[in-house]
Amino acid sequence: MFAYDETLENVLALVGTEEIKHAKKYAVELSFKDGQGENYAWAKDDCAAKNIEFEITPARLYFTATQNSFTYGEAMPDANVNTNGLRNWVGLAAPVYSGTANDGTEISNSSEAPVNAGIYTVTYKIATSFNDGVLASDVTCADVTSEFYVYRKEITKLEIDLAKNNTSYTGSQIEFAIKNWNVDTLVGTDTYASIMSVTATGVLRDGTTNVSTSRITTADGKITVIDAGVYSFAITLGANYTWSGAVDKNAAPEEIKAENVTINKAKLSPVLSETAFKYDGECHVPSINGTLLDSEVVIDGFTYAILFGGEVIADETTIINAGTYTVSVTDFTIDTLVEDGTYSYKVNYELTENPF
């Protein structure tokens, strides 16, 4: 209690010139002003100056920030930020981003916002410059971190056309088209070839030998194979896309597969240069080629025998006399592509007597 309508400022004197404003610990001396010791005392007759220690604690500031998710290829929406709790003493520093893209690429405290599909966080902090003479030590303010997704962009689901499954080797490329290829507009410079992998592997019909990669192509929206064999095809979509209608737009989309795609061995059709000769006392043997049925592709990986009366002629130079001869194709050296010696095609050719 102060008598005579006096205030604390009229009674006590503060020794020291330091401004008591900022958050820190202070030590000051208080004494009674001249003449006031006659009217006041700390206790009983104690009127001596006193040393006093006290502390001003930092002001607690706060703000909120929420970042909404968005889809790959879209512009990142502005964050929902409320800074009323900063009292206009300070603003926010530029946000930083961390997280992992679906392809495994990581970013940490990056000033650039992510664009690839994945799971990320954005962190906001108060700036380092303050208004109204406030010092950094005068305030405390927790960082705010918000998690968000960059979702995969949906595209039309692809399908492998298996119309050529169970067809036969021809020596030429056999094509399996990929349906819905290039039907959607992709983001930026993305192409269908760059956003997915198309793989094809196969085993020749011997059951053990892998089909050479040089005999398989996976380009331009199709898969082509040549050799007889059993194949597996797969389409794996990249990290930024998913198939239309996906329930979880950030989950890896299903792989499109085609297993046990079969190209059968071909059957060989021997072709004779001639099938009839006139007897003239000379040897006559036609040239023999092998072509695939329904194809003009010439196959030379086989052997043949010429028979007369069911007996193999060991020496072809003895084929002089008139009669009907048989060509038997056997022992295919490319038995992984052409049906092997479990059968033989027989083509007759005839030597007739010359009436003159």
C-alpha cells in the first residue's frame, strides 16, 4: 500500500540503464528515492537498497499450415496457412520439402516443391527477421510440418492382344499388339515408351534354350517374336502413373502379364525344282529346298534322302533309269523351330522313258 496517492515510480528508484524489454534474465538494484526512506521500509527499519533478479521468458507464437495433395502433372495448390498467432512480429520463411518419390528418389529439405508422384512433407518455420525491434530470442515458435501426396495420374489400362497365340513359326516376325497404346495425353515430355517397361522373354521348344533377345522386340506399342517357343510378356507401369479406376492412386498398379504365349514349330514343305524328267541316259536329280507351309521363307536346316522302291539310293549319280522316285525330308538341324524327324514329307518325282 502506498500512502498519499503515491505510485511505485515515485517511491522506488531502479539503478541501471539497461532497457527491460527483451526475453532474458535481469539483475537490478532497487532503492528508495531520496526522502522516501522516512516514509517506507522493506521490513521494519530496513531501508537499504536491494538486488533483485528476474527473467522475462520468450513469447509463445504459433501458426498453422496444411498442404493439400494433388495429382502428378497438376500445379501444386497453395497451402492453407494462418499466421494470426505471429502477432505481426515475424513472417514465415520459405517452406522446405522432404520425402520419397515412388521410384525411390529422395529429397530432403529442398526449396523446390516435388513434382513426381510420391509421399512428401512440407515444413514451415518463422523467418529470421523480425518487426518492432523484436529479437529472435524474444519468441519461441514451433515448426509446422504437413504431409501430402502427389498422386499417380490415371491412364487407360493396356491389354496385350493374344490373337497370334498358338500360331506357328514362319521365319518372320509375329506381332502381338498392345491395345490402348497412346490413347491418353501424358504429362509434359512423357511418352508411353518412357513411362512403362514392356518385357518379353521366351524359351525355345527344346525347353531349355532361352530365346535370343535379338529375336524379340518391344517397341512402338507391340511385341514381336520370331522363334518357336513359349513366351512371357509383361507391362510394368512407371512411378507416376496408374490405371484408370485405381482405388489407391498412390499404390503401385498391377502388372499386366501374359504367360505361356506359344509359338508352335513349323512344318516343312519340300519344294523340288522339277518333278518330271525324260530319260536320256544322264543323271537327273532335282534341287531340293525346304520352305515353311504357307510361307516363302526358305529353310536350309534339314537333310533328305531319295528312295526308289522304298530303298534309299546311296549314290545320287546312279539316278538314271526311268521310274518314280521319292524325296524324304528328315533330320532337321533346326528342330527348335521346325517339327523334327517324327514325320517326313515325301514328294515324288518321275523319270519317264523318252519315246524318241
